Amino acid sequence: MRAAEPTPSARPGIDRRFVAGVAALALGALALRLWGSRHGLPYVYNADENAHFVARAIGMFDHTLNPGYFINPPGFTYVLHVIFGIGYGGDGVQAAFAADPGDVFAVARAASAVLGTVAVGLLAWAGARFFDRTTGLIAAALLAVSFLAVHYSHLALNDVPALAPLCLALVGLAGVLRRGATLDHVLFGIGLGVACAFKYTAGIVLVGYLAALAVGPRNVKGVGLAAVLGLAGFLVANPYALFDFATFRDGLQDQSTASNDGGGKLGLTEPNGVLYYLKTLTWGLGWIPLVAALGGAIALVRNDRRAAGVLLAIPLLFVAFMGTQDRYFARWLLPIYPVLCLLAAHGAVIAANALRERRPNLRRWAPAVAGALLCAQGLVFSVHNDLVLSRADTRQVTRDWLVANVPEGSKIVAEPISPDQWAMDVGNPSRKTGNGNRWIKWATSRSRFNNDGTARRGGVGRRVKLEDYERTTRPQLVSSYARGGFCFVLTGSTQFGRAFAEPQEVPNAIRYYEELKRSGDVVFRTSPYREGAKSVPFSFDFSFNSYPLVYERPGPEVVIYQLRGCDTG
């Protein structure tokens, strides 16, 4: 079957209506991504956001530009370093961060939002080159409102920023397939290299490029330039992959181990990674877009097998690979969202054209209606998510209660549902605790028990990873709290939810919570859900984002117990 040629609207030339449409979509996408972007601040509740890119971008002002850390590639870190250097006059960001880290994180989140918006505009261009301008606009609109892309644009993480260079690579890929000009290979190479320096898994678009080389026009010079510029783009955005190769190699190995460690994570109960990822698409992208993408894929196989080979290889291989890992999270699928948006938009346009033939009176509005149906779910849930994020986090509500009811210098136990900084008054460290915290916290990051459950003798206890906290809890800890004067015990559903999701894995944790109920009285409780709504069962998606419409504010359920017979003095 002969491959379909691109429509005239995809050929070179400036279409002012198309440009205006892209600009309008970009403004809408940016608004969705900035609305609620200060959620939680000045405290940063996402552990990855708190630990990685912002902290390392600031740290570079104290030493060389070598991040010394490559589990996550440093492309986004360098972007933030440049922004901080311009905005704060170099190492002035350190003083600003000490005074109020919330302002610095707000800048970093804005950078993520802007790069996510750039991805929307570039996807419109890629869609116009693969298909036509109508398809490009619809694909961009879908990416602009898709829940997962919008939600993670609110965090200073590399997932969404990586989509900008990835979409540039798709622009080049469309040209490589359709016409094979040298410039197309150049665009692809630059986009691929920079995308990989932001997120290693963004390299999946290389699969589409290899397919395009097999079926598209030949251009040996273009392929050579793509290879050189791809490597150059990667090294410009990640130079110490070359200058500190041993650390870079170790980082890649650590990343592979973390994703495929043979043990999974407590609370991650999905038995099959592929099915899990397919299920996340029903809400991260949407039911109608998923069906439309399937229809678009079928249409491509029938009518344009060259494009089908290029575009379908990317998501199919990515899901197959990621689904074989021991750990899987919805945001890890973001690198294929632009391609899925293209396929969904293509399917929507085909449906609109079929409607036009049957109902000529709808000729003008059919594409708009198809696009609106495609975007409806994402828009509703993204707006709801923004509303939720604009309200006080449950952990802030909890902190306010503690400030009002638990004296400064008191001893408390707080499960690791908040960063260490949460215990300190921003810009006003306490003089009563020795470390600046408002309260003296039980060291939940240290365990007095070995992995086999036996008690440790002497020492400060072994270090406990955040995700392993529930494996260290024991019912006898409750009496230890009371003897030490740690009378208030704060628990949160992003921790205890893991235990109750897999009680057979952590029976001691279940007994620990039962002992808390027997030995203490609930003196405070807060919920993120609207009044009368049921709790959302623990998951690594819906316990950390606000997709379910029952959410009224961000954060976990929090319960504080006051132990009976405990001497607060």
C-alpha cells in the first residue's frame, strides 16, 4: 500500500491561524501549569523534588559544575543553575534559599511549567509535519490538558522538562520520514541528545528514527550529522558524562538497579507492569484519547505504514520494556505521551472527517468537536487538581495545630511524611532544640532493629530509607516513646497506607498501629477529602496526586495520638 503524502497544510509556509492557535494553546497550557505551583511551600513534600535538582543546582555554586550524581541526568539541574545565577546573582541563591526556600522552589517549578509549555508548542509543529495542522493543534491541546503532564509540571522534576527537547526530536523525526532533508536530521539529533540529558528514557525516540531511516528517504550526511549533534547535545547538557565517566557509569548502574531491584516497593501491589501502565493511560491521558489513539494507530497501519512503523514502535517498545521492571510509576510513561497525543489526534481527525461526510452541516465544527471530546477529561481533572493544589496541604494544617497546641521544644514522633525542614520555622530556627527544629523529633531515619527483626545492640541504629520505614516499626516502640517523653505521635496515610496495603509483608507494622490505638488518644485528625467522602486506597499514584475528585486539598490523611501516662515534662 502506498503511503499517504502529507496534506498541503503540513507543507512549508506561515499560517497565521495556526500560529494564533498554537499561541492560545500555549497560554492555556502555561496557566494550567502555573496555577497552584506554590503548593506546599515553603516546605517541599515530594521527596524527589526536595532532594535532587534544586539542591544540586544550588550546590554547584560552592564547587565545580560536576554534579557528582548521575542516577538522574543533570540537564534540568544545569537549566536551574543558569536561572538561579541570572535571577539571584550567582551564589546569592544560597542566602535566598536559607531565608525562604519556597521562593527558590517556586522559580524552579516555573521553569518546569515553561518547558512543559514549550513542549506543547513543539508538538503542534510535529503534528503538522507528520499529518496536518489540524492534527497538530489537537495533539498539542491534548498534551496541554492531559492530567499527568499538567500535574508534574507543578514540580521541579525532570519528567516534564524532558518533553520539550523530546518534542523537538519529533519535529525532526517527522521531516526525516516525510522528506529526509539534512535540517530534519539536525533537529532530531539535537532534540534526542538534549532530551536524554534531561531524562535517560527519553531516548526511546531513537527507535522511531531508526524506523524512519529504514522506510524514509536516504540522507547519509543527515544521519552523520544527527549522530554527531545527538552526542554533542547530550554532552553539552551533561558534560561530566565524559569528564567523570566512572561516576556517570556508576549512576547508570544505580538507576538500573533501583528500577529493577527484584523486590519492588511496599505498597506497590500491581502484579503486572504492562497492564499497570495501560491502566494509568485511562486517567493520565484519558479514556477517549486512549480509544482515539488506538483508532489512529489502526488507521495508520491501513493507510500509511511508513508512519505507522515510526510512531507505533515508540510506545509499544517503551511499555514492553518499562513493564518488565520491578518498580513502575505512572510518570515514568511521560516520554511517550507526545506520541500518544499524535495518534489520538490523528484518530480524532479521521472521526471528524467521517462525520463531515455524513453531516455536511457539521463540516466546519467537526474537528473542534472532536478535539473538545478528546480534551474534556484531562481539562476537568487538571482544573480540579489545580484547585486542590491552591489550598493548604494537610501537613501544613497539621503543623499549624502543633504550633498552637504543642510547646516549642517538646518531643514528638513524626512519621516520614514530610521533609526534615518541616519541623523548623522558616527563617527563625529554634534555640531550644539544638538543631533549630521547633520540636525534638524521634529519629525515624534510624532503626534499632536488624532486617530480620532482631534488636540491635549499641550504636545509633542503622539508617532507614524512606520507603522502608514501615518495615522498621514494632509495637514495643510505643512504650519506648512514652519512656523517652515523646508523647505526641504523628502518623500519615502515605506511610501507614503502605502497611495496610500489604499487611502480610509487615505484620509488625500492623501491630504497631494497633498498639498506638490502645496506648494513645487521637487529639488531631485531618483529611484531604471533601466532607463525607471515602478515603482513597493507598497507591503510588492517587496517594501522591489529586486526580480523584474526592480530594479537597493536597496531602495525606494525618492522625496525631497523645500517649496516655506519658510525661511531657
